Amino acid sequence: MKISLLEPIGIPEEMVRELAAGFEQEGHSFTYYDTKTTDVEELKRRSAGQDIVMIANNPYPDEVVEAADSLKMIAVAFTGIDHVGLKACRDKGVTVCNCAGYSNQSVAELAIGMTIELLRRFRKCDEASRTGLTGAGLTGEEIAGKTVGIVGCGQIGFRTAKLFAAFGAKVLAYARHERPEWKEAGIEAVDLDTLLAQSDIVSLHVPLNDTTRGFMSAERIAQMKDGAILINCARGPVVDNKALADALNSGKLSAAGIDVFDMEPPIPEDYPLLHAKNTLLTPHIAFATKESMVRRAKIEFDNVSAYLHGSPENVCQF
């Protein structure tokens, strides 16, 4: 089969070649593009005649899938697949496999890191130290003793929940399906209304789909505890971000740590969260650590290998 990796995936080219060597030894062809593109016509060109394409988190829309006449499988070096043209994949019977699990630790650590920064205000402390000021007015807060609500307690949410619990927080969880390991980890399953009303910190870990788009609406933000903190390392559009900005500016919420937006960075200058009070914004980097890049590359290549051998793994249902 003809296989193409259409963009870099955060590892050295030498490692890419090492991982691909098995394909070529089995008689398959492998092409690697070391520059990323979002240009539809260029994506069509790179995909032409390929049986399998490998991508990361850049858009791979329906029209590209439709034009790829030989396409049988898409290997996605990412957890979410909302950037893939799924309608065309359904219509053509294209198998889509993701790299679920590769970034569990990295995303969970960023959620914790954002929370600590917002409670201890490292940026302001650093500024004070560099400008001849003291710690006056910079008394922080601890995670220990606070109630943390995890919305979407799958693999990433569960890992985040355990880290918060290790800090001494009371952890509540809301998800479509309760898991036995929650109780063993001291995590309490509650309904969403209870979670929003009781949590000092709410951390979002839901995928983006038709049921979660706008999930944290203005109404649900209003249900949150006064002075609460919202952390979003999931997907930008699961939150009404204009309503979130309003809640921050009004003082309804005390702070927010946001890694994901309604668009991929760069963020437009008029985007509401850029001008909201007490925000910590990062440019969609929760998944991006040296360790996670290696993990996801190995999973993506393993997914292709499994498909080639007739036993596909990490197949997405959509």
C-alpha cells in the first residue's frame, strides 16, 4: 500500500524513518512531508493515490477525503478527530484511528499547573521580584481543601482527578458513564448541577461533538459557584467563550485557565478572552511535551501497522 505522513508530528525525521522502516521492508511505500499545510489543494496533492494518510491536528476536511480516490485509512496523531472530514469518511467507508491516551499525563499536568498559577499568581510574583516590590498583596490559595469538579472523566479527566486528589482536594466527577475506579480513587460521582454548584475549580475534559458544542453555556456558567475557577484543556467550542469572558469581567468567576479557543491560534485581537480579567491563556499546547510526542508517534505508526495486518486498533466510531 501507499502510505503518506502529510505533516511533521513533533519528532525528529530520523525517528520518523526508523518507525516507517517496517512498512518499506514489507513492500509498502512511505512518503514523508516535513512541512505542514492547511491549503486544501496541497492536501489533495499530497493525498492523491495514497491508501493511507497520516495526519496530526491540522484540518483534513471532507473535500480532501472526497478527492483522495484510493484512501482507505486515516491515522490521526491526536485524540480528537473533529478536524477530520468525518462525513466523507462515512460515505467512503474510510477507517479513522486516533492516538487516544498519548497525552493523558501532559494534559492533566497542564490543568494542574494552570490551577496552581491562578491560585498562587506566579506571573505577578515574578513581576514584583523584578521591579523592586515585595509580596504584599500576593497571598495565594491552596488546592488542598477545595472542591474540584471534573467534567468528562475519561482517561484524561481521570488522570487529572487523581492529581487533584493527590493535592488534597475533594474531587467530584460528572460523565455519561460512571467508572468503578472512581470510588477506589476517592472520586465522587455527581450530577452536573451538583458539580457546578459545589466546585471551587471546574476542569473540562469532554470531546467536541454535536452534543458538547456550547456545553458550558451562559446558563451553565451562571450555575457555577461564585468566585470559581474554570480550566479548559479540552476543546474551545465546548464553552460559550463570550459568556465566559462576561463572567470573568463581572466577577462571577474569579479566574480561568484556557488552552483551547474557538479557533486555532493565532487568536484574533478582538477575541473576548484576550481582554477578560484574570485569564491564563496558552496556545493549545496541553498535549505538547517531548514525552507525549514520542508516545503519539509510536501509537500512530502502530495503528497503521495494525491496519496493514488486518487487525486495526484505536478505531474511532463516528
